[in-house]
Amino acid sequence: MQVRDANATLPEFEFTIQALTESGAPVTVLSISQPYGGLSLTSGPATPLRVKGDGSRKIVMTVRVTECGKVPRNAGLPFLDVTLRNTRAKEAHSYILGARYARDLSTALEVACGNEIR
């Protein structure tokens, strides 16, 4: 994960993830979501998107605060849910993105909601 141009004045931030395939078969990223009410998550390119076999693809994610009353008070281990499909199977995975993502998420929440989330 790589955070890009985090702006402390907006209720959103962007980060880039990279989808990699290790076999010759292509994989389709069907969906990418997050579990918190009050936050929206969009990807560019939009899902579903295809990752070529033995290849990689960068995906820019934007997290935006949409409703302060529903945002998490403590997003200590925020994660993304990703649904993947190849020719043999469809699987759902959860990925914990770590401290950098948690810090930037907390900053966006503070900017958007201030004392409402304390």
C-alpha cells in the first residue's frame, strides 16, 4: 500500500494498492469494500477489473467521510474486503492495511467530524 497526496484539509484521502497474480491465469477483482458505516470507498479503475496472468495492476482507492455519526471511534485495525475470481473459483479475502492507513483514516475522520467522533 502506498498513501498518495494525503490532504489534511479534506474529509478524504487516497492510497494505492497493487493487485498481483503469481500464476499464468488472469484474476478479476470483483469488489473492494470496507466495513464502516459513514465512510465510502471508491476505486479507480472501478471494479470489476481484470489483472493479467503473471502481472500486476495499480488501483487507486479513495476513502471519504460521508456521515460523521456512523464513523468508527477507533479504527485501530481497519481492513478492506476484496472479492476475487479466476477460472476455477471465487473467493473473499480481508486485508488489514496497517498503521499508516489507520493514521490517515483517523486524520480524515478528525478533519471531517472534529469533536463528533471523540
